[in-house]
Amino acid sequence: MALYTRRVQTVLTEEQYRSLLQLAQREHRGLSVLIREAVESAYFNGPALEMRRGALRDLLSIQAPVADWEAMEGEIVRGEVEE
């Protein structure tokens, strides 16, 4: 179960608030649950998830030379740049 530790405040119109409250009551769920799920759906699933997948595909398509991790880590620590 997620531990919610950050509070966010927003301002809604009376109509938005009433509509969300009615929906929450109909579904027997809290208003905050609906809002968290909406944020999750809009920004962390769907379009946002596809954007991250696209970025991963782009990153994986780069034909960069790759050594084993220990060698690469050593280069990073030493600040070496291969040209």
C-alpha cells in the first residue's frame, strides 16, 4: 500500500467540485482517491508512459560502444571521455 506523504492544494470551480463529489459518492470512494487516480492516469499512464517508452526505444537504438560495467564506471569516476 502506498504511503502518501505530500499534500497538494488546488482550487476548483463549484461545478467541478460538485461533480467530483457526486462521482465519489456514487462510487463509494473518497474525493482524494479520485483525484490521485486521475493524476496517475493522465500523467503516469497512457500518454506519459508511451513517451517514456519512446525515449527508452530511442536510447536503446543508439549504437554507442559499451564496455562492461566495471570498466565504464571507472571511466565515469575518472572523468574520461572517449573521442
